[in-house]
Amino acid sequence: MQYKRNQNTNLQHTANSKRKNEQLNQILMQPKFDEAEAKRYVLNHYMSRMQQDVNELKVQYEFLQVLNHQQRKNWINNCLR
């Protein structure tokens, strides 16, 4: 089940990367720079990255929940430098 979810996530990331590259090419190949379109591109790019970062923090949080207090302290001291 987790493998299938990971596979779907990877396919989505590949499709998103292709779409982002196409959007970037479209912005850069225009005869005149469209600042509004560039801002939309940057905003969309960083919003998706922000969601990935939030998801990563959620996984780390869930991982820490299975550790006891001392294990949490050790993990934080050794892994979050």
C-alpha cells in the first residue's frame, strides 16, 4: 500500500516538474517579459515547495511520537544540528 502511494507521489512529482519546466520556458521565450506571469510562476513554485516542507515536518513529528523522551532528545540533538 505504501509502495503504491510512493509510486503515485513520484509520478505526480514528475508531471509537476514537466509542467513547471514548460511554464518557465513559456515565460522566458516570450518577446517581452511578463512580470505578472513570472510572479504567478514563482508563487506557485514556492507554494508547492512549502507543502512538501510541511509534509516532511509532519513525517518527522509522527516519527518522534514513537520515541520515548530520551530517544527524542538524542534524535533532536544528533539530527537537527
